[in-house]
Amino acid sequence: MSNYIAVVHKNSSSDYGVSFPDFPGCITGDKSIDTVKDLSSEALSGHIQTMREFGEKIPNPTKLDDIVADQDYSDAIAFFVVSAPEVKSKTVRVNITLPENILHQIDVTAKKRGMSRSSFLTHAAQNVMHS
């Protein structure tokens, strides 16, 4: 399991926003910092899963000292260490049929959480199976 840094940004007119220096484009946010902490793990897992699906190389984690020294993160208020689980099973492409309005709701919710559609559906299924 690799540990990556999530950088939290907040100004007076915005929600908490999270980005990952090692994964440009992987972001999430919420009004609650506690919720953002939880969403960060989901966002990173989904992003990494999508990268793997496309055969992209997963970067090694950047050291916290290097991130703190980076001017791009000078306005950050917090750092989270987010563990990215290793995927042990093979990813398989599937074709499913869903009502259009449900698919739209899935896409909207996944986007709000910084996840891909596939990652969102995987996490939803895992949550149901483990409850």
C-alpha cells in the first residue's frame, strides 16, 4: 500500500478543496473537512483505478518535505496522508443497461466525489456487500 499526500485548500468564499500533487486532475471537495478527509481516499482510489484501466504508470509518492517546499502549495492549510490500496484482481470491462436518469445520477455523484463512473460503481457495490 502506498501513502500519498492530499493537500487541502480553503479560503473564506469556498468549500474545502483537496488535490493530490502526484495525481494532477484528481480533486475532491466538500463543506466539511471531515467529509473531505473521507472523500480523499475514494477520489484517489478511483483515480488510480482509472489510470490502471488505461495502462498508465502510477507515480511513486512525493516526499512531504518536497510538497511543503513547493510554492504551488503555499496556501494549503492541511496535509492528509491517503493510502492507496493495491489492486490485486484483474479489471474486466462490462456492458450493463441502466435507466438514463439513474446513469445521470451516478455520473453527477461520482463527479462530486472526484471519482470515475467505474470507481463509483465499484465502491457502491463494495459498500453493499460489506454492510
